[in-house]
Amino acid sequence: GAVVSQHPSRVICKSGTSVKIECRSLDFQATTMFWYRQFPKKSLMLMATSNEGSKATYEQGVEKDKFLINHASLTLSTLTVTSAHPEDSSFYICSARGERELAKNIQYFGAGTRLSVL
Amino acid sequence: QKEVEQDPGPLSVPEGAIVSLNCTYSNSAFQYFMWYRQYSRKGPELLMYTYSSGNKEDGRFTAQVDKSSKYISLFIRDSQPSDSATYLCAMSHGGTSYGKLTFGQGTILTVHP
């Protein structure tokens, strides 16, 4: 149980284009999902917290107009990197908070998306 | 001072060795403790989860929490080359923090045959 699917796993795009990354909880409902960015050999950096049916909460320093998050259903959250530039190239990972009482303090992660902006 | 400190290593051990990975934390509000394993270019995979002081065992893995010392450990017995990965400790306040996690820096482990 608690499987999170993230798609695509790899994307290469031209500078100025927008890229959408999907995160799905496959066997549970995820009222809360998280989006992270990870640089090589570094830990995960939380970008935003996404709650179903409401606006995402962004961490300090993360541009909400640049990284659009939509959590329209209990099993799907999307991250859109708008007008991507080379400095946006990174590894993006989503996670979903567990549903059952004790599991609400656990996050289950997707496999990540490697974005390369040319 | 970071809320969670974890030695980044790298740590290299021979196959079959017992591996000890550790994290210390400064915030006594942390109540839930997790260990994740992350292979290169993959998302983190949950290994162990505990919310009380003491030991929790699952196969070759043992998680240890000492809340009085604000110290957690992960032990791997009979380590295998397939255990080579980055290990991340993570902690949560619980309650209304909606499961937000604070991570250690990660320890890079290599188990050589």
C-alpha cells in the first residue's frame, strides 16, 4: 500500500516553455501532498504543501507564479514549472501524506522527475 | 544550528558488516521519526517509522530512538551491496503540522563486495 506515482520521470525542454509534472496516490486518498526540489548530493528542499481543494502553501523564497501547484482531487497534484529556464533544471520529487491516523505523519514519495532545461 | 544533524559520510563498509547511521536533533517537539533510503536518481523509500523511544526491528533493520538524548539511529545488519544508497533521517512534530518533515542531510553508504 501507499504507492505514489510521479510522471514523467525525465523531461527535457527548451528555455521559455512550461512543464507539468503529475503526482498521483494510487491506493489511498491524499489530502495533503508535498513538492520538493533536490540538488545533487543534497537533501530535499520543501517547495510547497498542497492541500486538496485549496491553494498551496509555498515555502519562503519559492516563487508561486513560477511553480504552479494544483491539487484538484484526492489522488492528484500537479506542479507546473512556467517559463522554465536553465536554472530550474533539477530533480523534483512529490510526496503524499498518509491517510490513516498514525500514517498522517509519514510521507510516501514518488520516484522523482529530472528536469533539464536547455 | 540545524534542527536535525546527520553526518553526510561517505561511509564505506565491507559486505556483511553492521552499519550504524545516526541523527541528532535539537527540537524536543519532534515526536515521529523516520528513516528513508534513496537510491541515485530515485525518490526516497520509507524504511522505518517510529514514534516512541526504544528499538523497532524489521528484518535486517533496527531503528533506535532516544528522546531524552535527542538521538536516533538506524542499524543495518549483514549489509549487502544493494544497501548502497543515501539514508535520510526525517522527523515530524505531528499534530497540526500536517505531516511536514524535517530531514537530515543524508548519509551516503557504500557496501562493497
